[in-house]
Amino acid sequence: MARLDLRVRVLGRLLRRANSITRMDDEQIRRAQQTVVGHNPVTDLVLGGVAAGVRITEGTAAGETGPLTVRVYRPEGRTGALPLVVNYHGGGWVLGSLDTADWLCSNVARSVGAVVVSVDYRLAPAHRWPAAAEDSYRALADIWARAAEFGADGARLAVMGDSAGGNLSAVVALMARDRSGPPIALQVLLYPATDMTFASPSIRENADAPILSEAEMVAFRAHYLADQNARHPYASPLLARDHSGLPPALVQVAEHDPIRDDGLRYAAALEAAGVPVRTTTYVGMPHGYLSFPKLCRSAPQALGEICAELHAALEPGARADDGHPTRRGEVLAG
């Protein structure tokens, strides 16, 4: 294994000391969920700022039980209907917010030339599974149906998410297939959680990794699922009986991540079902590397891969082939 950078190890220690989910009760979680991250020189140094040349507006989309806030990113100077990317932020279905996805979403909007709509789904423990999953699917269907209102082309649709958001992206792709929902051209799954039974060997291998540990995974699962069925495919998409007919996928994973093998196992399941997949392991990287783009040296390279795959999938004629070669690879950090 490649060694983690010192700055990543220090970041992990600081985050764990400041607000580890393992030490938070429901009231502390509620306060954390109400905290506005916002943007200032300090937060942007860690989380990255908003890309220049992108206009941001806020609106609403339908959720399972009521409207949800969405944040819309559109590259300035672009006219006409642009490709549509629906994003789901990470945070273990308990934490995270629209603010924490600003760097990724704004850079994708600018680089791909797409409208990116980020969904603020309901969070646990106040809203346990399947609230986040059903919110995410309902919002996807609503945004797709109203694509013209967002200045987007619903016929060129992708979903994207990191960590818990990667789980939700995989889940809404399953739901869309099962429910004859919106046609998704690409699912971008960034270090996704796909098996809530915790059967991936990497969980033990990276039990004390920075950013996300095995103990924190257990805490997030307890808040999200409680005593519900961890094997349900809309909680654990890896455990679906059938993965055929799903959209092509880009799966990125991090070497030093307890759920690294969740992503690799899901990519293998998709490939076995005949779904085109591109899989990349970012060597020397921790879970959440795209959330800390100024500190994780592979973040720009990972962003470039995301944008290239989205462009190929959403722009007709971008490639001579189907734009989604099945390929496994490792990208060296730095």
C-alpha cells in the first residue's frame, strides 16, 4: 500500500477529534445538521471553493413527503439545453450538506458544460431509511420531468454521488430500472457504500483509517438503518438479485478506505451482469478525497476522470464507441 500523506493523516486526526459521529448523540447530530458550512478562506482551503464562471441558484424538487431544497449549477455563457447531472452529497446519510458538494458540482458544471442539480435529501436519525433513498428517487424523477425549467436536456441524464451519495446514486439507478423511471446515461459512483452488511474485507484492513473508520461506519449505519433490513437492495445495492439493465458506471475508490471493496465488488457485479464499467483505484488516497481537494493530491485527477466520462456519456458523438469502456486501473497519487 502507498503511504498516506502526512497532511491527510493530520486532517483525519483533527476531524475525528472535532466531530466523530461515534461520540455524537441525537441532539448533537441535530445541531451539526443545522450548522451552515458556507464559504470563507479557511473552509475553501479545506473543502475547495466554487469554480469561477458558474452561476448558482436554489430551488425545490419533490421529495417523498414534501419539497426538498436543490442547488443548481450552470456554467455562464452557455446557451440552450445542457446535459443534466443530478448529485447526491455524502455524509453517512446523517451529516453533509449542499455546501460540502459545491466544489465538485461547480467544477463538473463548468468542465462538462452541464447543469448540475444537487439534492438536499432528508437525513437520519430523524428520517431513517428509506427516507433518503425515496427522496433521492422522487427528486430525480421530478428534476428529469422538469428539465426544461432548469435549462437542461432530460434526454442526457446522469447521476453522481460520493460515499453515502454514491450509495444513493446506485440505489436510484436500481429504482429507475425497477420502476421504469428516468433513462440514466451514466452513474458516477465515488467511493460508494454498497453493502450495509459490512462484508467487504477492506473494512477490517482499513479499520482505523483517517476520515472514515470501521467504528464510524457502524455508527452511521445504526443511525440510518437502525434494526431494518441491511440486505434490502435499496439499502445495499450490491445485494440486488439482478444488476442487468443498469446504466453504465464510473466507479472510483480510494486505497485507504474501509469501503474500498464495496466499490470494487459493485463494479465486478455490474460487469458480470454485462454493464459497462470503468473502475479506478486512487492509490494513497483516503475515503472522501474529493471532499478535500486542496489536501488530497489525487482530487484534480479524479475530477478530470469524472468530467471526461460524463462528457463522453452525455455529449452525442463524443466518442466513436459507447463511451464507457470496461477497464480496471490504478492511478498513482501525485
